[in-house]
Amino acid sequence: MTDTPSNHISYEIFLNELSKEFEYLQNGGTSYRVGTATFCLELAHKVSDVTLFLEQETAKKVVLMHFPYVDTERLKDVTKMLNTVATSLELKANLSDEIKELLLARKRKRKPLKLTPIS
């Protein structure tokens, strides 16, 4: 990558995306996933440098530094959620206008998903 991601992803957008994920999980997510989102939000309020979450290993070190008491599975899940949100935002920020228009056109062409009951 030639651009620095910090020029594209603002802390406010990152925090907003994590908040949306937390709200989504509160309405139907498991208590474990809600807990993971809570840890992510808590850490995001402590660490305002989004670039730390763009690399999985760096994110893992940051999570471990702030939550040394967290079990290994929770550590992995918090790291993965922070990394996934950060990289997703970075990808969106770096898409060219042509690609954005192509994706929007595909989205418009998609037919609604219909679920059929299983007998």
C-alpha cells in the first residue's frame, strides 16, 4: 500500500461502526457476542489510533495489553472484530469511484431474497 490508512479512516467513523455493531448484537446477538462488542468499544475508547487494528498481530498485542485477564478465545474474538471493522473501513475508503459505482449498480440489480419454509 502506498497510502497511509490513517489518512482514510477517522477514529469517529471507526467508533461509530463499532457502536452500530454493538447495537445490532444487542437486538438478537448472543450474550457472548454482546460481551465481545462491549470489550471492543471499551478498547476503542482507550485507543484512538485505528491503524493499530489494521494488522491482526498488532491488534492482538493491543488487546492483550489492555485486557490481560481475558481468556484466549475472547482475546481472539475481540482482536478479530476490531481488525475486521478496521480493514473493512479501510477497504471502503480506498475503493475507487468506478468500483463504488459498479458495486452500487450490482446492489440495485439484486432481487430480494426470498426464504422458503422447510417442511
